[in-house]
Amino acid sequence: MGRVVQKYGGTSVAGPERIKAVAQRIAKTAAEGNEMVVVVSAMGKATDDLVNLAHEISPVPHAREMDMLLSAGERISMALLSMALIELGWDAISFTGSQAGIVTDTSHTKARIIEVKAHRIEEALAAGKIVIVAGFQGVSTERDVTTLGRGGSDTTAVALAAALNADVCEIFTDVAGVFTADPRTVPNARKLPFVTYEEMLEMAASGAGVLALRSVEFARTHGVVIHCRSSFTEEPGTLVTEEENLEKALVTAVAQDTSEAMIRVGGVPDRPGIAARIFGDIAKERINVDMIVQNVSREGKADLTFTMPKEDLVRSGDAVRRIVSEIGAEDFSADSDIAKLSLIGAGMKTDPGVAAEMFSALAEEGINIEMISTSSIRISCVVNAMDIQRAVRVIHDRFGLEGAPAGAASRA
Ligand code: ASP
Ligand code: MG
């Protein structure tokens, strides 16, 4: 007998028929003699609808009340799924995040899990029940309902898998696994049988929407193996796991991200403390800056360019406008028509040629690169938003990701 944690995303529970189908699927695994804990997201676009509703009441909804509101979405799907299982003759019980013992810090709308007190789940399992848990929510150390940030149900599932010492954490979604690129952009993208935590972290941070970034961080820290797969088919998906001792693919995937905007500050005085000043003020606004590039200064002046989430562009612009005159910079401009393309692969750590190959492929297509940043296993380029689809296809093609490149094949 095993212990299985499963998570079903919003699309998988979007309506009564789908909820019944999910119940069938759970019942099948339970009938094999497994103990089951199932995490659910809110139905379909329920969370988006609640967010929109809140904004009709208040331009900046109160964070605690926002969490109260958003946590309602998962409450609906957990109860319906539990009913569906009971209807099939199974003994099921649903728990809110708080009842499931998910304890978080107090940062509303993006709380972090600090502890999982799983005794209530353990008792229910011992009594032979299938346990359904509302994803994306917990209770803070101040006893308020919190949510874990958009997409946070993945993190709930991974945290429960760790706390309950589950044999597997299956994340069921509307795609068949992790692909070499977004199949909507690259029709011949290939499903990866296997990615490392490190690669998955870079991919999640670079716009690949399959798994929430924090869930991957949590999985890596606690050694939880994630099986990311489709809720509509039986085929195996992608395993996210520790780096194996197999030969590594040079590059694994291309990710794209159109959620960021860019600000350029021109003629910034080149003195110690200026960057600290600019980014200090932006951090005070709680804006998460992603890429930063400063060019070599000429005549004591440099240009500073950085990217941040599009929704923070207006606030960043306001902050920068204030700073520009204070520090004596010349001007600034904002651009939201940008997109980021990232090439990721654990094997590039030891290969010097990948960046040059990537840049020349883009150059041959006449695609201009506006910014570049790298980590040891990632190269990201900011390009014009108009060029992003073409850029992703060209890079996917150039690195032979659609076929079975030697490295990837040896890992399969
Ligand atoms: N329902 C939440 C959201 O839409 C959490 C999740 O789906 O993981 O972000
Ligand atoms: Mg999700």
C-alpha cells in the first residue's frame, strides 16, 4: 500500500462533469489500495472572477480580506469533489487549508508555508478516508486565513507530500507534462520525460507556467519527486527530480515570458551608491525587479535598464520619475512591448558555445536583442514582443529540441 498526494488544477475541476471524472480517477488509485490526499484548485477561472469582483469594490483591496475572499474558490471545489467521491461510495472528507494544518507566515496574498501540522489528515487517513484539501490557502501564525500567491495549490500539494511522507506527488493539469517549449508556440515541442529541480526552477522563473515556482523550491528543499501529468489522459508525464548521474542534455527547453516590462534610466551619474539608491526605492515599493543591465559609462554617465512585472510598471515609473531628478539622471523611458526568451539546460554549465549559438541564430533571423542575462544553466534575452514567437521557434529549431538530441535521449 502506498501513499499518494494528487493535485488537480482549475481546468481539471472546471465543471460538474469534470469533477465527477476526477473523482473516478481518484477512486481508481484508491481502489489499488493507496492512501489518498487530494489537493484542488478553484474551479476554472473562479479565482480570476473573485479578483475582478474585489477590484470592483476597491482599487487596492485590503490584503486580509482579499485572502478571505480568494480562499472561497477552493472551498467550493473541495466540497464538490468530496461529494462526488461519496456519491461513488467512498468515504471522503474535505478540509480547508487551516483544517489541514497548513501554517503560514502573515504576508497576505503571498504567504509562505512555515509548518504543516498534518495530524488531522493522518487521523482521517487512518480512518480509511480519502482526504480532499483546499489548495492555495493556509492559516497564519496570527490565525488569519492566508493565500499562497497565484498558482499556489501546487505548493500545497508538495508541502503535504513532504509532511505526509508520500510516495509520490502527482500534479494533474491540462497539459501532458513539461515540454521543450510552449506547444502553442512550437507545435513540434517534445514532452520531457524528466527534468531536474534546477532546470524546473529556471523554467518556472522564466515564464513556463506548468508548475508554480515556489512548489519547485519546496520540492527541491524537501526532496519531493513531482510527477506532472495530464488529468485527461493516462500517459505518464514529466518527473521533476534530483539530478541523475546520466549524461546531461546541453539544452533542455526554451521558455517565454511576456509578463514583464522594461524601464531605461539614461545618463545616470556613475558614482558609488546610485544603483543602491534606485533599487532601494523600488524595493520599498515591493516591486520585484528581474533583469538589470548597466552599460559601461562614458563621461561619468551610464544607462541603467531593468525589467519588472507589467502590473508594476506604473508604480516603478512613478518611483523612477522621483529619483531621476534627485540623483541628477538625464531621462527615463518605459516599454511594455517586450518579451523574454530563455534557453535552459543543465548541460550548458560546462559548454562554452551555447550563448554564441543562440545569439547568432537570433541575428540570422534579424531579431534584435535588447538585454541579456545568464545563470549557470540559463541564457535569457529580452526582445521586442512582436518577435517572441518567431524567436522561440528559431531557437527551438537551432538546438534540435524537437527531435531527440543526443543528451536528452540519453536521459530518457
Ligand atoms: N486558484 C488559485 C489561482 O488561480 C490557486 C491555484 O490554482 O493554484 O491562482
Ligand atoms: Mg495552477
